[in-house]
Amino acid sequence: MLTDADRYSDSLPTFGFTQEQVACVCEVLQNSGDIERLARFLWSLPACEHLHKNESVLKAKSVVAFHRGNFKELYKVLESNTFHPLNHPKLQELWLKAHYIEAEKIRGRPLGAVGKYRVRRKFPLPRTIWDGEETSYCFKEKSRTVLREWYSHNPYPSPREKRELSDGTGLTVTQVSNWFKNRRQRDRAAEAKERESSDAEGKGKGYTKNRKDHDDDNDVDSVGNDKLDDMSDGDDDIDEDDCGLGVGQTSCPIMNNNNNNN
């Protein structure tokens, strides 16, 4: 029995599908996560420059190149073609993750937040997949503002609230979750450092008081409690971020017709 991929392979060399239908198949195969099937489908396409310049086909080629570790081809596709802003988040993720993987292979260990920040500075997003708006560690400033305001009222948003924040900021739910997780971690680290400073200052005061009691004839029973300056979490801290995949089509007329014919 012929599979859908076999039918595509038989029909496409004769250009039996329109460009819109080819784009639809690319989107559906990407969303299904079947990368090998997507690669076979791309390989079966006829040698038509206009078809291969279709944005859905180019995006599909980028996905296949990434999953096969062919990062040189991935960078070439992303830098040589201009993409619609709706596709930027997914393609930005591929660009960054590919550079992270290459850096980890060179270092021989996973990258931390600082390491990823340095990679992003070294390999900035090409304008073909970036709209030019100023970003702060891959999050647009307006998105960070929304997240900061929410965090000040509730550092632990529920799954439903995370989805609402995702819709309001244009970030994925994963990115929203990671931002809150990393912000909480930074705040806990700041609090721990503040406690250490407070303990150290308390010990120093105790030592000074004992010396004074020893040297003076009069006892001093007062204990000073100095107010420590709050340690604020600066905006220059580095956010870990996972650029999630974009939402695409979940059904396709071509595939539905083929399923009906089976």
C-alpha cells in the first residue's frame, strides 16, 4: 500500500500540486514532528526555483537542516532569505539553538546563562528573521515589562495565567515559565547573599561589643540592629530563554484528500 510520502514522490516531479498545496504539506509535516518524512518530501520536489523560494519550503528546509545537524546549511537559508515576522520566533530558536550546540561541542560542557548570553552577542540574529526592534536577551522590552509587572504581584502564575501572559507578550508558554523560574532563582540568590551579609555584620558587631565590655568597667546591654540596604535585582541579569516553536496548521486539504482515498 502506498504511503502519503510515496504519493507525493510520484506526483511532485510532474508538478501535480500547486505551490499553495506544497506549502500546506510542508506546514503539516513540520507540525507533526516527522522530520524524516519532511526531508523525503523536500527531496522529492521538482527543480523549480520559484517553488524552492516559497517561505514554507524554506522554513521546512531550515527545520530539516537543524535536526540533521547541518548548521552551515541552516545559517545559509536563514541569512539569504527574508521571512515574515510570524515565522521569526521559530527561526530565531533554530538559529540560537544551533549556535548553542556548536559552542557546547567546542567547550565540552553545557552552556550556562552567561555562556548563552555570550553566544548571542557573538552571533546576533540576522535581520532576515528579526524585525529590528530592540531586544533584551531575546525578549522584547515590552514583553519584559509585562512579565516584571506580573511578577511584582504574583511570582508563581498558574498554567492558565501563563497562557494569558503568552498571548499578551507573544512569547511561548515555555519562555514565560522559564522567565519566572529564572527570576525567582535570582531573587533567592540575592536573598541568600543578603542573609550572609547580615550574619557577617552581626558577628562583627558581637566581636566589637565583647571587646568594649572587656575594656570598659561598665557593661553595655544594648544591641544595635542596623537596617541593611535591600539588594535589588537589576535588569542587567541574564535571562535564560527557550524560543518555542510557532503555531502552524494542523490540517491540510491534500492530506485529508489522501486519507479519504485510502
